[in-house]
Amino acid sequence: MHVIATAGHVDHGKSTLLRALTDMEPDRWAEERERGMTIDLGYAWTVLPSGETVAFVDVPGHHRFITNMLAGLGPVPAAMLVVAADEGWCRQTGEHLAALQALDVRRGLLVISRADLGDADLAAEEAHDYLAGTVFEDVETIAVSAVTGDGIEGLRAALGRLVAQIPAPPPSLPARLWVDRVFTIRGAGTVVTGTLGAGDIATGDELLLASSRRPVRVRKLESLKAAVERSTAVARVAVNVRGLTTREIRRGDALIAPSRWAPVECMDVRLVSAGEKVASRLILHIGSAAVPVRVRMLGADTARLALARPLALHIGERAILRDPGPQRIVAGLIILDTAPPPIRRRGTAKRASELVGMTGRPDPAGELTRRRVVAGNQLVAMGVLGPEAEPPGNAVAVGDWLIHQQQWDGWRAELFSVIDQWAADQPMAPGIPRDTAAQKLEIPDVRLVDALIAQAEGLVSDGGGVHREGVSATLPAQAEKALTVIIERLTVEPFTAPESRDLENLGLGPRVLATAVGSGRLLRVTDGIYLLPDAADLAVQRLATLPQPFTLSDGRRALDTTRRVAVPLFEMLDRAGRTRRVDANKRIVLSAPVDPPATRNI
């Protein structure tokens, strides 16, 4: 199937021409048929002598319905520009041509309608004067009369030649269906119709509603009123969706393939054919969508657009900016960046210079050079990288992340500096936490730090953080002296844990004590109770000499200590499986050290 839009001034016979071509009524509303003027989008189709099926989107020609017109032109690859022989070129004809030019619709036909009422040759000559220098400059011209039937068969043949020139969309493009109608069918539920401009949709597929990212299921699929299992772009389709009501979706929304499109709320663009000064508030038209935008000019032909609601867009797509006041097309545009960086103070000129070399063509290597580090799925959602494509040659791939080689080398060099500086500033905890290292290096994912460490010789990542091999915690001189005093006391009286006030008087605060425990110089029994590292083994050795089971008092006396120490020490031994309670008051020793500690001078 091929999809072609009509274009042209109001009352130039576009709908009448489609009736003659298709034997179908494109005007859906009674008011349209009564007034003889298309108001909303109309649809019709026919099979050409070549066997090709052509679906037509009939757009309104009156300037008051320009939004509807742009919704019809937006997703199509070709157009049939209609000029009446008895009226010739008119204002709206030029506006429709400007829209086609802005959207880069390069294929089409010039149809001189109502050839029975005027001089078709003169109308064609005048039209070609207006078409000179535009994308439609060399299109084929056909004169027809829908009333007499003259030229209709010639138009069919010309349509056959036209569709033969329309290339099929690349098969790798992800599905996106721009919605132009929403309605309910009893017993079926919500149905949306639109032009499938990219990808394919099949019954049972799960898609996303672009505006809310809500998942929807394709229940049934029709194309030109015939049930199909799968439809491939470009095509007119009707989709019966499960999971949506008509209040949740509207014209201008889109059904999209999951993970292949990002919601775009801000983008940088290049303006095409912009005339006078561009206003700061305009309407963006793309597909069937019409969204208010704030415009910030960056350079002579580049701008940043802030969208009132997110759209599913790719780099390189074409769109239109319209001024809602005078209802005129201001400019066409090419999307250059769908995830632009924030502009810092006085950074407009710098960003404008960056955009000069951007064309809108997919350039994975260029994107990586500009961004330095980016998730691969982000490049996929931007339309820059295919989901199965190899990463660009200047990339280091870690998981889904792509890092520019220079950035990776820079991180690796800076990591050593960050680690050394941390160890110098934090001698009692010389290992820098991985997430802190990531923050200092502005690395977006801590897993990238792990990958850097794996490639760097001489670095260790353990429970103490990231540090150089052989680096251990050290205490300040005063704290080291105080700790030596405590160790000497415990060497003489191994179960006489110092009181909290003694620790404070010696200047042994929580950080110093944690460092001593972490380095294996003290054993933390509980808050405020610290012994030597071999205290547990020594305690089990002494308790094993008691008649079993033994009471708390028996054990306390054997260790020559107080209840303050004995209670948490015995509970620690219970948790370690070295002792076990046999009732509320007694416990037994389960294991003694194989190599008991050396006899102490007590």
C-alpha cells in the first residue's frame, strides 16, 4: 500500500476528484457534504491498474482548518497538489506547497482539476511558475475533469508511475502510528486510525501510548476495512486497542514500539525557509500532532524548542512551525538533537557553534564525541543507533554504556588521583567508596567504576572501599599513642574492657575505634565494649575448663570480669556458635580454639 495526501485551495475539487478515482465518499461529516467543503480529514482508496493499492488522505483546503490539513500531510510520503483550471493558483495552494516543502515531501503530482471549466494548459503553466525552485518543480502534470471523466485513466496511470518512485521505509525503523481518529465500536472498544509511517504492527503486539508511556495491546488490526494480522509501513490502519478509553487518547498522539522512542520535551533544530523574525511562541506540527512550543533562537538558523507535551521523535525528522495568530507557516525544521545539554550562562553562542556541523543524519560516532558518555539505549531511542548495531569505533562499551575512548582514558588516569587524594585526606579510612569515586569523576553509573578498577593494575575494591594495593588505615599520632595504652592494659587484663569515659578521656572516638577494629587491632563486642582480637578464643579456652554447664557468674569469675563485659561477650559467643544456652541461667561451651592463645601474664 501507498499513502498519498491531497493538497490545494478550498473548492478546487479535491474531494470530487477522489470520488471519481475511488467511487468512495471521502467527506465523513454531513456538514461537509451539505457545504461542499472538506472540514476534517477524509479517507478513500483504490487499486491502480498496476495492482498497487493507494490510500488517499483528503485534507481541508480552507485556511481556518490548517491544523487539520497539517495533520493529514504530516505522516505521508507523497502528495497530489490540485489546482482548478477555472481559478488557477490561489493563496491556500501556496500554503499547502510551503507545508509540503517544509516536510520535505518530494514526490507528487500536479493535477489540474475542473479541466472542463477552464484553460488547463494556462493553469498548468501558471502553477509551474509557482513550483519553480521548489521540491515539486519537476513533478508530472495531469489535467482531469471529475465530471466528464476526461483524464481520470491518465491520472491512474500517473499515480502508478508515482508510487513506483516511492521508496519503502527502511525495515529497521521502529513502529510509530500517528493517530488521527479515535472512536468506539460496540463490543470491540477503543479504535484508533492513522498513517503507519514506520515499522510494522501485528495483532497481539504490545505498544506504548507515547504521551503517557502506558502499555496497550493490539487486539485487532484492519487496513482499508479488511482484517489483517500484520501491517507494514507506509499504510492506513485501524487498531482496536485493549487498555485505553477514548478519553485517554486523541488526535496527535502516537502508538509506538517500546524502548525505541524517547519522550522528547526539549530539542535543538535547524530552521528551513524561515522568513522574518521567528516568534517565541509557536505551534509545532509533526505527524498528526500540533503542540505549542517556546522558541529560543541559538544561531541564525538554529533554535531550541521546549514542547508543551512530550512527543516520540527521532533525530533527522522534519516538522513545521506555525504562528497560531495569523495562521501561517513560519518555517520548516530538521531535528538535530532530541536530548540537548542544558545551556549554561552565556552558553548560547557555544551551543550554536556545535549545531553548525550537525546535519540531522544518524551519526553514532559524532553523538558519542559530543556527549562523551551515553547509554546505548538512549542512542537507539534517539534514532541514531540500531538496536543490533555495533557500537561506533571510538567507543568503549561497558554493559549498555558507551564511553568515548578519550573519556575512558581520562577517567582511568583521574581515578588514581582521586584515590590517592582520598587516602591522604582520610588516613583512617583510606578506601574511597565506589559511589563517591563515581561522583567525584562525574561517572553516571557506579558499575563503570568497577570496570575501570578491573582494568587498572594495583587497585583493590573491598569492604573498605577502593584503594591501592598495600594501603591500610593509619591513625594520627595522638590516637595511635592512646590506642597503645588500651592494648597494653588489655594485654594484662584481657577482659577488663575500658569504660566509655576512659576511651573519651584518651581521645578514642568512634572513628578511631572503628579504624582499630577494621585493621584487626581491637574486637568490638558491642557499643562501648572493646577487647583484643583474640579475646573470644581466650574466653572459650577458659570457659571450657569450668564444669559444664556453667552460669553467668561462673563464667564471669573465670574471666575475671564484670557483668558489663560478660553479658555481651557471652551473647556474642552464642551467636558465633562457640557457646549455647541450655536453660535460662546456664550455657555450655561448644568449641574451643584448636590452637589456644599463648599463656598471658595475668
